[in-house]
Amino acid sequence: MITIWSDIHCPWAYVALLRLHRMRDHLGADQLIFDLRSYPRELVAGNEISAEAAQREVVALAQLEPTAFSALQSEAWPTSNLAAFEAQKWGFSQGQEIGESFDLALRRAVFLHGHNLGVRNELLAVADLEGLMTDQLGSALDDGRFRKAVITDLNEAIDQGIIGSPQVVLPDGTSHHNPGITYREERGIPIIVSDHPSVYEELVQVGTVED
């Protein structure tokens, strides 16, 4: 099992998840489980990442994963994504495979299709496209039954010293923040310094061996 702490609206985490899924498929490591844990930036930092900052990050990362992104629209960027985290938790309550697929669908909905996951109906639309029971998700969102699980994840992240999104933790306790990518900022613009997607092969292999 590999544990991934991330914010659903973090483009760096989106790239990390895409590469983890891709490498697991490439290596045929079907037994490897991705344990997706909530790291909501708006609760950690006190505010959601701005649409403008996200747009700059997307432009940088689209150079690495050009088919994964489309241009972000400011009006489709939520002021809160806690409902998206609750939807993610609901997905995993339907089973591990469904949860992993729905998590990736949520991220793809944001960065490729421009959905606003702060809107209830947008979350239901993603679930519907995945063939999931939208009435069950709607009920879970309405009564907030998964909010506590999101907060529990956050508290555990603080206790473990998680420093940001994404952070990948292997079964032996080794931790990798934003694996494979380094960047610097110039006047608020992220500049990719290095990109080594091959590190995901090692992450998947170590996670599989430990399992």
C-alpha cells in the first residue's frame, strides 16, 4: 500500500496520481493499493489556492503532461472544496477500486474538463459519468457524514508532519513530497527545474514489495 496525502484541487497532486496509476498499470502491480488521504489546503493554510495561482501551476505542468490539462476558467474555481473531499470519501466507502477510480475522475473533472467541484450538482455529474449511485452521494453530501473523516485525515497529517500536497508515504515510512519534480518560483510563476517520472517505478515497486 502507498499512502498519498493530497488536495483534490492541487495540480501537482493530479500529476502524481496520474503517474502512479500509469506506472501501476505498466508494471501490472494490480495488488497495490493507493490509500488516498485528505490534505485540504483551505484548512491547513486558511484559504483555498486562488484561481490565478492554480492557472500558473497548470501552465507549468501542462508542459509535462499536455494531455491531462485544459485552460482553467476562473469562474469554475471553487472557494471551498471540502464537499469534493467528502465525495471522495464516499467513493471509497463503495469499495477500493471504485474509490480510486472516482478520485481520479474528480481530479480530471477539475483540470481537464473544467468542472466546479464546489457545486453539489457538479459532483453528482462526475459520479453519474462513473456509473455510481448519485442519489446515495447526494444523501451523503446533504447529511455531511464524511466530513469527520476528512478532518481526521487532516489531524493525522499534522501529527505525522506532512508538509504539503502531494506527499507519498511508503510502507517503510519513507516520505516523498512532490516526487520526481522540482521547481522554483520567479515573481509567483512556477518554473520547472527538473522532472524525473522514472521515480514512480521505484515507488510502485517498493510499495508492491512491502505489500
